[in-house]
Amino acid sequence: MQFLNFIIPTIIQLYIIILILRIWMQLVKSDIYNPFVQFVIKSTQPIIGKIRHLMPSSSIDIPSLLMAYIITLSNIIFIMWATNALTLISITIIPISIMQLLNYIGKLIFWLILIRSLLAWISQGRHPIDYMLIELTEPLISSIRQIIPPFSGLDFSSMIIMLTLIALNHLRLDILLLIDEKLTKILYSIGYLM
């Protein structure tokens, strides 16, 4: 059972991250011909394509956002069921799942910026993944760069974003404890809210 408690939530979390990537790629108008963008679209299209017929289109990919939230909520319910704590679920699961979805977005931003920074030393922007990382992260990095310009050739904007995300992650845990202390402690003890 321990194996399933790890594998199933991890696969679900990866799919949620792919849905978030789809939303983000649409917002920044990523190159549709990039192989990585094609992978994200093809892996989410079977579900999102069916929902898209029911909802009007807008600048934000509402079907993907809605599906990411529903899957996040379902993942928490599954974890509570797998740990025999299903009776502790209450209406507070709704804001907790919203906070968890925001956590996935923050983690995705953190890792994309970190990967972009590491790849800048290795590949120097010649790979399709480099182009995609630049498309996704440059709006965030350039907004910080306008406030704090590079100093003596050193650009601290990526580091500032990453430190801000770490601080927000700690704040998230405090907010979750205020929302529902028992549920938060159970989810934290099994490593779901890390």
C-alpha cells in the first residue's frame, strides 16, 4: 500500500504540472511548433478537448485550470482515503486544494527558472527546450530585472524570484494550518504538502 501511496499521487501531480504548463504556454503564446509544447498539448488534449466544447474560450485556458483543480482535489481525497483519514475531510478541503494548486504553480516556476539558469551555462540557447524555458520564464525575470537591474554583469533576478517562492511556500504552510490544522498535519506528515 505504501508503494501506491507514493506512485499514484506522484503521477497525478505530474499530470497537474503538465496542465499548468499548458495554461502558461498559452498565456505567453509559446511557439506551437516546439516539440516540448507539442508534447504538452498532445498529452492533455484527450481530456481538455472534451471539456473545451462545453466552455467558451478566453485568454486563460479555463478548461485546463478547472481540470487541474479537480485533479488536485481528487488527489487529496485519494490520499485521505489511502491513509484511512477520509472521515476528517470537511469543506476546508476546497481552500486547501486551491493552496496546493498554487503550490504546484510555484514549484513549477522555481524548477523552470533553476533549469533555465543551469542550461544557460551548458547549451547557450540552442535547444528547443531552451527556447521554451526562455518563453516561459522571461516575463517573470524581466519584470524583476526592471526593478533591480544587473549589477556588475551579475543578474540576481532569478535568485530573487526563487527566494520569494521559498518564502511563499513557508507562508502557505502557516495559512494551511489556520484553515484546517488536523488535515494539514496529516497531509504534511505523509509528505504531500512538502
